[in-house]
Amino acid sequence: MGQIKQNKIITHVQYIQSLYPKHFKKVHCSFGASGKIGGLSPNAFKKLSNFMQFAYMGAAEYEGEKLPNAFLRMKKLHRQGDELTLHQTLINGKKVYVLANLSLIQEAVEVVKEYYHQKKEFFLKTPAGFPEALDRSPSPYYRSQGWVDIGYNNYMFFTNKSMAIKTKSFLESYKGIF
């Protein structure tokens, strides 16, 4: 299998956090040592929990402020006039919704397509489940319906349209701290 090519802007693509729809299953402590809310403010966690759950992160080096920082990077560009964009693309005949700032959207779409076509599996301690989600694999990981890059990038992607729309709306309108 080939490597993910180095892109102009998007790097460190291995740090992918899986998201589940709200009522999928109860994840007791998604963030390990970061506690029940993963470095998010209680208000932000409550709002996000209305439409999504976070998969178990399970690796101390990725816990702490990784999730709020991922949201802050997108929000900061949005405040600077780089609007958040939700782009629908087809991969393996399935709709995938990529959320990124306008300046990054085309590159983010290409990276997400590469994830699938290379069948590249990204995970912290458990697989992220993106190829399985599109292939409807018998693997239990296919149930993930959203993914956020918690590394150094500004994008998310979803197979659940409602979750994508609600996440975009949350990022655009949320006024508090993450």
C-alpha cells in the first residue's frame, strides 16, 4: 500500500478521532485521562452530546486539549473570514460530507478520498472505521459516522449528513470556550 502523499497544507493525517451518532452506544469515558469531557468546556460538551458521541480515544498522547484545539483551529479561521464549508462527495457510491474552511476544502476532500482508496486505517487505540463504514464491513468499526482530525489539521468528515450539518452549525454559532 502506498503512503498518503504530503499535501501543501494538510499533514499528520494519522490522528483521526471517530464519532458516533448520539444514540449509538454509551461510551463510558471516551477521553481516558482527560476525563469525561475531553478537555471541552461542560457547555460545549453538552451541546455536542445532543447529536454525537466520541469513540474511545485511548492514547494519553492524544488526550487533553486535542479535541477542543481541533475545533478552535476551524473556528479561528472562520472568525478571520475563511468560512466553514460542507462539501458532499461520493466515495464508493456513498455520500461523504467533508467539513473544512473554504481555503482547505478541496485539499481536505482529496485527502479523505485517499483514505478510502488506499484503505488506510487510522486509529488511536482502536480503528477509526472509515473504509469499513463505506464498505459496510462486518467489522464493528463500520458504525463510526464521523471523524475529526485531532492532529494539526482543520477538517472533519461524515457519512451522517445530519451530524455534519449540526457540527457545522455548532462551530459557526458557538460563542463560548471549547
